[in-house]
Amino acid sequence: MRRAIVIAGALAFAFADPARAATPVDLGPGRVNALAAGEGRPYAVLDGNSALGPFTLLRGTARVATFADRSAEFPDVEVLDGVPTVTWGVPISGGEALFAAPGEDPRASVELGFGTGPARLAAGQGGVFATFPDREGDVVVAPTRPQRARGAYDLPAPRALTANAPESRHRPLDAATGAQGLLVLDLVQTRRSTELRVIGTGAPSRPVLTVRGRRDIEAAFAADSRGVTVAYVSSGQIKLARSSGAAWARRVLRSAAARSPTVARARGGDTVAFEQRGEIMVSVRDRVRVVGAGRGTDRAPHAAADPETGRTWVAWTHRAPRGRGEGRLLRVR
């Protein structure tokens, strides 16, 4: 009983005051795959390490559910009105069979359809939506709640956001809700060029980045009624692009050997996390500090902000020199 009280007190300390919460909370064994926040709480998806399923959903440090089939990959999580929704893909010929489910009961899953890449979730008016590339390579959006199908064997038709595949191949990297609706951070590849672009209702008309040839670009973004912020890697630099209209204002946040950017926005303030030489760096209001360092390596951060309270968390995977990966969580705002 005393141990439970001590643990509860430590969690309250870690989640209550970002200025005092200098020590990350241990989430347990497994790689951190996704992070979301709602109603003042963080929700993380870790490798399940269980015969029950490959992924485990945590609320804070408490286990909510283990979900998905053994062969599943690419999980994501989003929170709306205190209810988490998870999504995942199952590899099939030519792509992924995509599924979503409420976190409390992952057995109540909904098949989203077939995708040529993973699904990314965003919460908005009317529910939680998944965006993914369809068979042709266009970006589509599908609801994660059961919908009335046209026939006994039909899936509800997703709504298309692009219509120029296969000449242009699209890969949604991230999804969020802006001032006018759902927005998607889209990596667009043709034979000759690669673009990083935000698409959707009210999206900036100009691309964030255009380069020659086919390139993979690490990027993430966040949006709210005040605008959009994109964090991306270019020539080893973490760059930020901000927009409240059609154009982008760009700046370099960190200029040496940086990777894996993630960004969260709450009440107009941006939190950016990224990896640099095996350490986790966090920028709050453009001031950078180290939050994950020491013996071993710290990789692949995820950032999430609660839109109601403004509380913001960063989670990542720590690997000891001769140990397995473990999840770490820290409130930074």
C-alpha cells in the first residue's frame, strides 16, 4: 500500500509542474510508437511485449489495453473527449489493411480500408478521422467510428483529398485539425521532385519544401486556430516553418546532426522535440534544452499537447548500453 502511495505521489509530482519535473517517468519496457493527450492526461502506445497483442496503450503509466493482431504495425493514437482511439495496419499484398478501435475496447475494431501506407489520426468536429494513401496513392480520409455501408461486403467510401495519383504519390506523415477542418502533412513524390505540403481545408497554398528527385523527408506538424507549424529535417538541420496564411516563415532551430522531429501546439505555443546524437532535445518557445541524456541512447521522440489545459508531454525510447528499449515520459509544459 505504501508503495502505491509513493508511486502515485511521484506521478502527480511529474505531471503537475513542468518547471519542477526534471526527471522522466519510466513507462516500462518497449519502444514508444505514438503519443496523444486529452483532458489533462497523456496516452502512449508502446510495444506490447505480450502474447495478447503487439501494442499496449497507456494512460499516464497505467495500462489501458493491449491491441491489434500479432503481425500489426504502424500504430497511432488520438484522444477526443477523454476517449482514446487507436489505429494500426496489417501487411497484405501490396499494402496494409487498416483498422481503428476505441482504446477501452480494442475488440470493437473498424476496418478503415486498404492503404499503401500507414494511417495517421486527427481529432476534430464530428469525431476522430484517419488519413492514409489509397490504392492509387492519393490521400483519403475515413471516419474511425462505424458507418453505414452500401452493401454487406462494402466498406464506407473514404473521402479523397487529392486526385493526381499515380503521377504524384502521396504519403501522409501527420494529421491535425486547423481553424477550418482537417489538415494533413503530405509528402508528395513525382519522378523529378519531392514536395512537403500541408493539404486540407484552409491549408497554406504554398509547399513547405520542394527538392529535386525522390527524397524521404522526416517531418511532423501541429495546427490550431492560430496557424500551422511544421518541423522538418533538411541537410541535417531541424527547420521550423510557420504559417497563418498562404506563405511560410522559416528558421533553423538546430543545425547539427538532428533528426526525428515532432511538434505539438497548445494555446499558440509550439513545443518541438528531436533527436541529436543519441539525446532528446526539446524546444519550448524556441528555447532548446536537453531532456534525455546519460548512459545509453535516447531515440525517436513524440510530442503531444492537451488542447484544453495546454499541458504538453514528450515521450521517447531509451536504450541502456546492454539493455532493451524502455519508454520515457516527461511533461515539458
